[in-house]
Amino acid sequence: MNQPVTFNRALVEKYDRPGPRYTSYPTAPQFHSAFALDDYQTAVRLSNTGAAKALSLYIHIPFCQSLCYYCACNKIITQKTHRAVEYLEYLKREIAMQGALFAPSRTLTQLHLGGGTPTYLTHEQLVELMAALHEAFNLDDSDNHEFSIEVDPRTVNTGQIHQLRALGFNRLSFGVQDFDAAVQAAVNRVQSEAQVRELVAAAREAAFKSVSVDLIYGLPLQTRASFGVTLNKVIDLLPDRIAAYSYAHLPERVRAQRLIRREDMPPPERKMELLELTIERLTEAGYVYIGMDHFALPNDELSLAREQGTLQRNFQGYSTHADCDLIGLGVSSIGKVGDTYSQSVKELSQYYARLDEGLLPVHRGYQLNADDRLRRDVINALMCHGRVEFAMIEALHGIDFCAYFADALKQLRSHVDDGLVLLTDDHLTLLPQGHLMMRSVAMAFDAYLSMESAERFSRTV
């Protein structure tokens, strides 16, 4: 269902409050250490007994050569490249251990390298990594797979883009954030437009199936005029996908953000202007609003999946592939197997220690119950399709939707009154000006969320 997104500033301001991004339900704050390695191994065994469900891998590469002041990711800033050599050796051990758990008949169709900076690894190290994956898993070697990697344009050249394609990667995401020189200096991430243009051209030449550009609005020194120039330059590059993220300035929680000068931060109303401008420019340029922060060209797989009702959502964001078991590899990574979530230890020393003991580094997770599965299906329907068909949910879970979710539907009365949501006896649908507030709508169905717990999340718009 491809309804256009509509920006209504008064309503955006009214509903712009902290809340989860719902890459999972329940969300990560519900994970707990009582879920241990034996629970994860049990989940894998159960998953192996059914039909041979496809596999997805996320690999976390934590290293960066320099610090971007805005970044809240789990990262290690170091110029000592030998640390990546050590990390890769441990990562290969974990790959072998994980691969031994899963049935050989299961095909690995999705792979995503995130960070940190995945291109911190040299080409030779990436070759080693892919060889380890081929040895441990049944990789889909056709070009129908979805193998993606996040690229810092400052760390690669055009030749390396072609090398990534030869290794099997067919999707790239370039971290641009902003082309304005003053903004780049303010966040310590300086890269030229020419660099990015050369790399995007190389990706086209290498026949990557999808090229994505990441932007951030709300950064220090950004103005409507300056960000408008950045948007024009990005549109001229014509990437298949654009992710425009809202910057969450939380210096009390993120040490790196304390390096940003307070006086350089834009006022809250500026951020709204930048969001409005982004939606206006990208939709005028022909991009389809997929959901959350994501836009795609009409012929891109994400747009087609959204139109056809086959869009999926997981820890990597939106995907076109059917629901897979997701294996998290590397420090702090998160996985999903069957009806469980699991997360690895966050400290590198702990990661190495667990593997030295011959143990997978799983340290916490969550086992979904029947209510969790029901609410997850409702929230996924909202986030992926902008619509919940009550009969479909009732058939899957054996409930009366309106009776079961009476409290949630009561919470949504203001959304209905404000024209964000259409609520009938048999479905709930996001209206054009409600798409930006989909997280706010989803929050009504979250059994774990309270006003206090919501404050730990970023703002919803």
C-alpha cells in the first residue's frame, strides 16, 4: 500500500516523543542474562527440526580509524591495525562454532557487515572472512542473495569497490551524513563530495544491485539552506535508497557527543524544518517513503516489496527477504533464532575470553511468549505495511482483536481524531500524515512500555 507521506508540523511536534524503533519486539531493554547459552543452543536445535528456513548473518566490525562525534554505536577507535588481525582470528572461531550448530541444508541468503567501520578490514582480511563463512555455512552463491556492507567513503578507493563486488557483496551503504564542510568539521567527519561521487560511480560500474546513502539531520551547524544543498547533491547521485536519520544529541549518555559545541546545535524547530525539507525534496525527486527513515526509488526492491505486502523488518532495518533466522557474530551483535533473541558480550576482552573457553559469547537474550508473538506481528504489520488486518491476526493467534487490544485502541483515539489513523471494525490503517508517526502508533501495542521506560529511547520523529 503506497500512500504518500504527508508532513504536518503541528502533529509531528505533538507526537514526537521518545520511543523504540521496533527492530525487534520485545525491544532490547527486555533482554536478560537469565537467557543463557544453553537457551540459545536449544532454540537452534528446535529451528533445525522444521523446514530448512534460510539463514541471515550480521557481523559486527567494531573498529574505526577516527571518532565521529555524533556516533553512539559500539565502536573502538584505533590506528593499530593489528587489533583487527586479532579480532578476525577470534571471529573465525565464532563462525566455525556457529556454523556447526546449524543444519547444512540451511542456505545463508543474507549477510550484512556493520560497525564500527567494516571497511577498516583490508581486502585480504575480507577475503579471509568470506572464506571462513564459505567453509562454515551453505552460502547462496547466486546473485539472488542479499550481501551488504556499510562503507565509510574515507576508507576505500574505487578499486576496492570492485573487489567488494567480486567477493559477493551486491549492496553498498555509503555513510555521507552531510556534504557541508562546516558541518563535517563540527562532527569530525571530513570527506569530499568528489570522493563519494567517484565511489558511487564505481559501484554502478561494478553492477551493485543497490547503492544506499545515509544522511543525518539535526547535526551541529546545519541550516535549511545548507542541508538543502546536501539533499540536491544526493538526489543528483541518484542512489537506489536513502536513509535520513534523526540525530539524537545525548551528551550525558554518549561521551563522544560531548565534543560537539553546545552553541553549534540547531534549535528543535530547525530539526523539524530539516525533516520537512527532506521529505519534500526526496518525494518530489520520485523517492517512495518506505517507513521510518527510509526512502527508495520506485523500481527498487524495497519499494516493490512494500507495494506487494512482502516487506520485512529486522535488526538491520527493512528487508525484502522472507523471515530468516538471524545469527549475530562479533562483539555486541544481536541475533534472532526461532522465537528467541540473543546478544553477545559488549566488551572485547569478554568476547575473547568466552571464545578462549570454547564458548559462544552469548550473554543475554529473550524467549518470546504467546502474547509477545501476537504483539510482534501487529507491530511488524504497522511498520512494514502501514496496515493491520484484524482477521489475519485473529486467525493466526486465535483472539478477538478488538477485545484483546481494547486498551491499545483506546490509546489511539487521539491518533484517530487527529487524522493519523483510520480505525474500522476490521482494520487499522496509517493515513498519509500518520506514516511519520508509525512508531507512536506501534507504542500503543507495546506491553512493556511505560512513560519512564520510553525515555531511554530516541524521539520517534
